[in-house]
Amino acid sequence: MCAIGSAGHANRAVDAGLAKRFHAWLMLKISETYEARSRERKLALFEDISGTVLEIGPGTGPNLKYYPANIYWIGIEPNPFMHVHLKAEAQRLGLPIELRGGSAERIEAEDGSVDAVVSTLVLCSVADLAHTFREIRRVLKPGGRFYFLEHVAARRGTALRSVQRLIRPLWSALGDGCQPDRETWSVLETAGFSRLEYEHFTMKIPITGPHIAGVAVK
Ligand SMILES: C[S@@+](CC[C@H](N)C(=O)[O-])C[C@H]1O[C@@H](n2cnc3c(N)ncnc32)[C@H](O)[C@@H]1O
């Protein structure tokens, strides 16, 4: 019994490792096209970012190139297969980085210790959205800003929304937990930030075209 149990556990661990490795490879593959389409919006979004910046789920590091040179950057990236790419990108840009453990739901940072938190294409995957927003508020200094750009659910009642719901299990398996039909904005609106400015927009990509981007202030 025990041996079978251990073997099953080991197989699941191997599967999880493979899924994470695949996701890192996939993000690297698609990031050039995605960044070409989101570059202008990200440059505008991150324009006034400063001080200590903590990015949750930075992946292979596509956002590093948008930041001003004088920031102090901390990353919380639970997929270890992303790290090699992230470090290579930071080195290419000459940006010192600090990688910490934890996750968006359990950020390894002191209360009120960072000026900004950044999240792009991460909130679709976190296990607990409300808890993640509480953690983001906790680590931000008073007046600190949360910058986000996220793909979200299509409008209810649309064909795209039905497709997003139907393919969710397969999408989630291939995308390391990504939920294509998450109404992220509705949780964000009640997350207790003192100010929230964001817009809905659509990117010309299949399935995950609907997006939100904006800033929430602690
Ligand atoms: C779709 S990728 C986006 C990567 C990068 N932010 C970008 O814009 O290309 C999602 C990232 O979120 C990370 N992630 C998933 N769940 C997370 C969690 N609970 N806490 C922190 N990061 C998480 C994944 O490991 C992955 O790097």
C-alpha cells in the first residue's frame, strides 16, 4: 500500500514538475508576440513606478525592460524553471534583482515595506484572489500602488465566455492553473484599496483577449 502510495505521489510530483517546465517554455515562446502587442500600454502603466518594486509571478521577466533604472526589484516566482530566464534577462538589462520564496498568497515581505506591487497575467492563476489582494495591501506602504495588467473573463452571455468556460480544464492544465474566465475585477473592486483606476480593453489574441489594466492605491 505504502509503496503504491509513494509511487503515486512521486508520479504526481513528476507531472507537476513537467507542467511547470512546459509553462516556462511556453511563456518564453509566446512572450515576444504578446509583448509587441502590450508594450505601449505597459510603458504608460509603469511610467511613474519608483522605489522598491515587488513583482508577483514575474515569469521569464518580460516586464523588467519597462522599469526605470533606479528601482529596487524583488520577485516572487514560485516556478523555479522561470528563474534561469528571469536572471538572464536581468543580467542583459544590468538590473540587480532579488528573488524571494513564497507566493502571491503568502508574500515574503514585511508589512508596509514596498512602494509598488506589479502583476501581469498572474491573477488568473492564483489559488485565492481575495487573499492575494489582502497580501498585496499588507506589503504596500501607505499610499503604495498596485499596478496590474491581466486577462479576464469575456462579457457574460457572449460566445467567447462560453468557450472560456468550456475549455477551462484543459487550459488550466496546460497553463499551470490559468483560469480564462475569471472576473478578477469584481474581487478587486471590493478588495479595500483606497483608490482604484482601471479600464477594460481587448487584445487581439485568441481566448484571452479581454483584459483589464490599471492602478490600485493602498
Ligand atoms: C502567465 S505567467 C505570466 C508571467 C509574467 N508575469 C508575464 O507577464 O509574462 C503566470 C506567472 O504567474 C506565476 N504564478 C502562478 N501562480 C502564482 C502564485 N500563486 N503566486 C505567484 N506567482 C504565481 C507563474 O509561475 C507564472 O510565472
